[in-house]
Amino acid sequence: MKTFSLSALFFVGTFTSVFAQQGQVNGSWLLSIINLAQTVVNSLSPILITVALLAFFWFLIQFIWKGGESPSAHANGMKGMGYSILALFVMVSIWGIIQVLQNIFGVPTITNQPDVPTLPPSMRNQ
């Protein structure tokens, strides 16, 4: 942890001094990095929630099919379902807390939803 903290401090310090020497002190590079991180997190959140949900169902199937055969399979299925539910709860809770904080502080949300094709207005009423 100490090594990570020192390397992060070095990384931020290096880029801060480089951009300060170039006259870019307005923070636009930092905002672009934050926007990139927000885009990555917004793209990965539904995928991770889906993986946790699939893991829950996988452990549920193992619990049902192999639970009666051995106590270790029963315990493994219960443990896996518990961890899957815990992961789902943590991810959805953090997602909700971030949404509340964005609403409180007025931070706009980035939507990466594709445009859904629709009929032209002239064809809708027919």
C-alpha cells in the first residue's frame, strides 16, 4: 500500500509539474481524466452487476444439484450465493450513493446510451 501511495504521488506530481510548465494550470487535463474514468466506470458497472447475478445463479444451480450429495458442495453453494448477494448489494449501494451525491452537488451524469431508431414522424400516425 505504501508503494502504491508513493507511486501515485509521484505520478500526480510529475504530471502536475509538466502541465504547470506548459501553462495548462486550469485543470482541463484533470477533468478529462475524470471524465474518462467516469465513462469507464459507467460502462463496466452493468457488466459487473450481470457477472455477479450470473455467479449467484451458478452457485444456486450447484447448490440444488450437488447440495444433497455432499456437505462440502452444500456449503460451497451457500458460500458462493452469499458472496454473490454481498457483491450485488455493495455494487448497487455504491451506485445509489454516487447518484445521490451527484444530485446533491449538481454534477451532471454522463449517458452513453445509443440512439434508438424510430419511425419518421410522417409514418407514426398511420
